[in-house]
Amino acid sequence: MYTIEIVPELGELARGNLERLGYSNVSTKIGDGYQGWAEHAPFDAIIVTAAPDHPPPQLIEQLRPGGRMVIPVGGFDQRLMVLAKHVDGTATMTIIAPVRFVPLIRE
């Protein structure tokens, strides 16, 4: 498993907490989550916990065909979406619910 945090202090806190709790199977990275982590792609699933105004193309590219991404999308009015990537590389999005997440910060 992999997690990315753009705010260094939060990333270090997450890394420390995961280590303290004994989670040795989670790799952490301080960086721009909008860009994903291409070195470890493709991913079966991606969960985004901050809201961009649209699904990042880089994350869709890094999703394995048949994979799914759960992502909040929007500004003030946000929707939780499930993006399913098909074998032919196309993707479909299903709106699940209205939500309110922090905005996705980019470098």
C-alpha cells in the first residue's frame, strides 16, 4: 500500500503513526498526490482523500484496467465519485453522494 501527503509535517506524522502502530506494509511519500506514484503503478484501487476540481489524468493512467478510484470532486459543492477504468482504457464515473472534503493542494 502507498500513501502520499503534500504537507511535509502531516506526511511525517502519518509515517510515524503507521510505524508506531506496526503497519510495515504502507510506503509513505511526501509529494503531490495529484501526480500519483507512477513508479508503483498500475494500482488496483486508488482512494483520494482531498477534492480536486476534476479527476487527475495521471491517477486515471496509473489505475489498472478493471480498477476503481474513489474520489471527491468539486469546489464548494462536491460529489463523491467512483471511477471505473475499463479494459479498453476508457473510464466511467458514478456519483455516490454529496460530500465535503478539503481541497486537493498541488505543487
